Amino acid sequence: MKKILTAEDDKEINRLICEYLFSQGYETLSALNGLDAVRMVRENTELSLLILDLMLPFQSGDMVLQKIREFSDIPVIVVSAKSETSSKIDLIRMGADDYITKPFDLDELLVRVEAVLRR
């Protein structure tokens, strides 16, 4: 079973993503801040994917991505309210595998998860 970490500080959104992915056959973990996200990726080498919000407390999502890329090539899907093309380009150049803008449909997120995991 593929294990997915969702790093999202909004508890309700985090819960919805985790419950939905669990219902689709994925094992899920959640982090509510950037520091926990980095720690969990470092400690859970069996993680298959990180879903990463940019607006996280203690350490922003872009900083989380930079730190994770120092020690891991785990696939990352960024989820953010920032819809500017330049933000998307910058994050993908930093090492994100995909970028989805909030609000999003859970079915769209699932299709993107499946696509990234196929690579």
C-alpha cells in the first residue's frame, strides 16, 4: 500500500484529503506544520508521496520543499491558494512534481496523485 503524507495546517482540509485518499486505498499520514513535515519525510523512508501546502506555520512550504530536496527525491504535489503562474513555475523548478490550486476537487487531486505515482 502506498503511503502519502499530507502537510496542511487547515485541520479540516487535512482530514478531508487523508480520509479521501484512505478510501481510495492509500495509507495516510498528516502534518500540520512545516517542521513536522520535514521530520516525517526524514523518518518515514517508505513514504510514496508528499502533498504540500505552501502556507504552513513554523516553516513555509517552499522552505519544506528545499529542505526535503537536500535528502530525498520523494514526489511532491504542491497544493496552494497561490494561482500565479510564476509561483507554479518557481515551485516546479525547486523540485515539485505537480501543483494544484485551491480550491480543488478531490477527484482531481486523486488523478494527479495517481499520475505522479506512475512515474
